[in-house]
Amino acid sequence: MKTSILKPNMTLPTVASTSTPRKLPAAPAPLPPRQPLPRALIDRSKPMLKLGLDVHLQFIMAVVQRGHLGPQAPRKFTRPELVEQVKGWCAEGLQVFAVQESCGFGFVLHRQLLDVGAQSFLITPVVLNGKRKTDKVDARALCLRLSRWLEGNGEELAPIGIPTVEEQRRRETTRRRQFLKRQIRALANRGHGQVAEYCHEKLPHRWWGPRHWKKLSTTLDAWLLGVLTKLRELILAMESQLAGLEAEILATVKHLKGPKGLGELSLAILEAEVCDWERFGNRKQVGSYTGCCPGEHSSGGKRRLGCIDRMGNGRVRSILVETVWRLLFWQPFWKSARKMKFKLLDGPAMRKKAVVALARQLAIDLWRWRTGRATLGDLGWSCR
């Protein structure tokens, strides 16, 4: 309990007036609207029809459940047949809900089902039935999970956000760049292998360049030179495409003034892979998306943390780790790195672990910056 000592020249009103007024906390800046995750819009006045879809390239195995009845026998459709059937169900006044696992076929079926009036949801691939797995069993399991999810059990399904067509095409540009780089490296290694096999010699780095190629054209055997010439033509053609792609990618981030050390190409790849930073509602969701969260095996009073789970976007994770090494050099006042300065100095093994932890924190800092929650100065970054 606080007590006040009265002096001769002080009275009770003056005691109250001498206390320092407490400063009210500043009103927090309004946060940008969060992009909601997909959820079902249920009209209780209409009958419901639930579809579990096991999607393949040639056919789609579907299990139908009407209302609260038991699931019907599995049926096989082609993609046009299924879309036409769903269109007929919607025309009858049914609410159609469909679920499928995300796979390498993109979002074509999902968008077609939305166009005919159904509510479609995609989830990440999961183990549905243990050791027993068939198309019919998987479709039935998806249908039952969808039914329980619509009844309010939110743990049954975890729908993923679907990018728009523009976001998907922008992401494909960066992925095509990575594909071309892999092909160029494979063709270059093929050339190294040919010379090592037939000449027992080592080719210089970037042997297809004009300076090295001029020397090789006068020293190599005519047959081997013809083989390398064809490889060189392919490499030069791919490098031309690669240069055009990189110019297109860099044009998307010219308006962003990022931190020094985060290159424009790395920033463009992160922007394309994430699609929309507003999709995350908190820092935990951002860290989980990177796959840099530690695995855990705890029971009772014991807690054991293992290696990272790698359950997020692998392309984002590799770019983040690469960027952290650069930021440690170019951003000495980065606040997140300064908190881990002792771990960064504690041997190579601990340094690598600290870099992976900083990769997760870097994604969170980028999310805060791109959504207006913090400025570059707040994060301890200097602008390039």
C-alpha cells in the first residue's frame, strides 16, 4: 500500500496533484484484414449432398452421401461427367460439398466445381486408412471426414487456401526458372562426363562460354566436339530463356524497397511462393508454413525437441536459409540475430541450428513488414 508523507507546506489536494500521471498506451495501428481460410456456407433450409473425391488423371472415384444417410457405393466418373453430374444436382436445389486431396493436377477440377455451383475444398494429402488403401476406400474416408467437418468437427479437415490464376501463373514463373537451372546443370555435367570418358581430361567451369569454347574447338577431337556442340546449343537456348524469365520476375518487385542483403530475386521468389502475406493471421502460422518448426516428442514431464519437421514449403525454406547467411553479413543490427549472437558464435554445429531458427524468424519478420505490422527500422534492418 502506497503512503504519502505530509510536509508542512503540503495538503491533501497538493499531494494528489504531485503524483506523475500515467501515460496511456498508444492506440495500436489498425491491422490489415486477414484473408480467411476456406469454410463451408451451409443453408439449413436446403438438403445437403457430400462428395468424397479420389482424383486420378484418367478417372475420379466418388462417394456420395445425401444428408445424414449412409454413404452410397463408390462410382467412377471422368472429369467432364462429374462436373455435369454436379451441375445437375445443383439444379435440383441440393447443396453440394466436395472434398479432394491436393495433387499434381492443379486446381482445374476445383474451379470447375465452383463454376457449376458446388462448394469445393482441397486438403493436403493425408494417410486415410492405414495399411489398407484403395481408391474406393480413400473416397469413402474423405466423404465421412467431410460429413463430420460440416457437422462442426473442425479437426477432421484442414482446407488449404487456393491461389488465384494470376498468383498461380506468377509462382509458375519462378518454378520454371528453377527447372531451367537444373536442366542447364545436367547438360553441363553431361559434357564434363563425355570429356572425362573419352579424353581423360577436365573441362573448365562454364565450358560452353565463348572464351573457353574457342580454345576447346581447336584441341578436342572432331567427333567429341560435335557432341559438345549439340549440348552447347541446348544450354545457350535455355540460358536465353532463363535471362528473359529473370527479367520478368524482377519486374514484379521493382516497387519494393527491401532490406539490404535480401536480393530482388530472392524477394520475388518469396512473394510468388507465398502468394499473399495476408493469408496468415499470426506468427505461428507463418513459422508452420516454412517447415522450420522443431519436431516434438513429449510425454508426462519429459519434453524432447527434435529436428525441424520440414512440413512446409521447401522452396521457401531453402530461400530463407540462404538469405539468413547474407543478412548476418549485411544487417549487423538485425534484432532477431542479435538475440542469438551467442549461439551463432558457439561452433559450426550450433551456428547451423541457429541459422535454421533465424530462417523461421526471418519469415515472421518479412510477414510483419509486408503486412504493415512493422517497418524496416523496427526490425533493425537498413534499406538497400
